[in-house]
Amino acid sequence: MIQPNKYAALAASIIAEKGLPWNEARSEILESNPHLSTSMLPSDEQIETALREHYAIFDPEGHKERLRELRLMALTVMKELEQYSPLLTKGVLNGCADKFSNIYIDLAADDPKEVELFLLDRNIDFESYPIEGRTKRDPVEELIVEAPSLRNGVLRDQHISVWVVLRVYDGHQQGKKKQNKLPDQWQIEEESFKFATIEDLKKILDKTK
């Protein structure tokens, strides 16, 4: 029987090569292994680690370049939205993101509609998605904007659009704690943080040149 980490590696390969969402990669594994129990499917954390390993083995320099470009895009957006205490999360932070990935940034605003007005005032197109049935820990809405492309960037040269998911929290409810887990062998310490501030991201960019 294939061990769970093998399924994580398989999911990572599917995601890296096809750009499928993680749940679709899991579904593809189930379809190919009809006797497999859903309990044997890899968790998000296992897939994250497997993706970092996949890129480290099969495309270390290419992935490093693309990941750095995504992080520079994120930094540009975070600086523009600095008044809303931006926090980088998910794959662009932890190192498992690549050209098919979105950039996730959490924002805090006393009135979440302030962020929409901020974008409108700067003629930035966005799509708004209110969070239905949310709890106090959930964002009020998600705003999807296109990331600014970088001059001479490899993603720009390949005509790849990158999307930023701005998760807007009520300023009184965000209450995030800077918890982190131990980094794996493909991460530096700051990449294992649950979220990163602008200064954290600058440190990561400096350490991963």
C-alpha cells in the first residue's frame, strides 16, 4: 500500500504540472485509486511540504525565481495598502506557491467598504465576494485584484496573470497571533510563520536572494 506521504507527492506533482486546485488534485487521486479511502488523502500541510520538496528536486532555480517574483508583487500590494495592516499568508509566504497560485493578503479595516473605496479611487478593478455564513474569525469579504506585473519578470514574459485575494477583516475582529510551526528542510524560519508583515516579507526576500 502506498503511504500517505506518497499521495502527498502525487498531489504535489499534479498541482505543479497541471495547476489544479488542491481538492481537484485529491479528486484525481481518488479517481485513479478507486479503493483508496478519503482518510488516506494528504492534508493541506502534507501537500505544502510535498510541493516545496517537488520544486526543490525538479526545478529549484526556476521555482526560486518565480516565487521571488510573486513575493515582490505581494510586497508592492502590501505597501500600497499599508494603512490596512496587510499580512501575507498561504503559499507565497510558506514557499509552496508557483505560477498558478494566487497571492493571499489579509487586511483590517474599521469599515471593510473603505478598502473598496480605496481601490476605486485608484482606478483598480476588483471583484467583490461577501463571505456568507461567516463566523467572527472569518473575513467580511474577499476582493480579487490583478497583481502588478514586474518589469522583466518571468511571469510577465510568459503572459501569466497573477491574482491577489484581499481578505478584508473587521478591524476589531482580526486579532491574529503570530504563531509559527517548525520550518521543514526547504524553508527558512520566517517562511513557517502563519502570516508575514511587510517587514517580515522584506526579511524573507533578503534571506532568499
